Amino acid sequence: MDINKLRNQYKDELLNNVVPFWLNKSQDKEFGGYFTCLRGNGDVFDTDKFVWLQARQVWM
């Protein structure tokens, strides 16, 4: 296993797929904050918000 290849793969997935998904799909544009419960396609299935995700999204 090439650790550099694996590192680059994880970095690429995080920066090109995971972060953009959450930034684009989880924002509550009506009331502010971020939704936690999303389906794989980005649809919100529960509008409850949890403080840990609010902090994580602000940190990103």
C-alpha cells in the first residue's frame, strides 16, 4: 500500500466531494444554520439541528 497515494485519494474525496456536498446541501437558507439529517442525494429528511454540526460547519 502506497501511503502517499492513499493520502491523496482521501484528500481528493474530502475536498472535491464531501465538503462541497455538505456546504451546498445542508445550509438552511430560510432560518440559518445547517441541517444534520440528509439523504445520499442531499434531501433533508429531518429538520432538527444539532449543535455539534453547527460548530463543524462554521469551522469548515
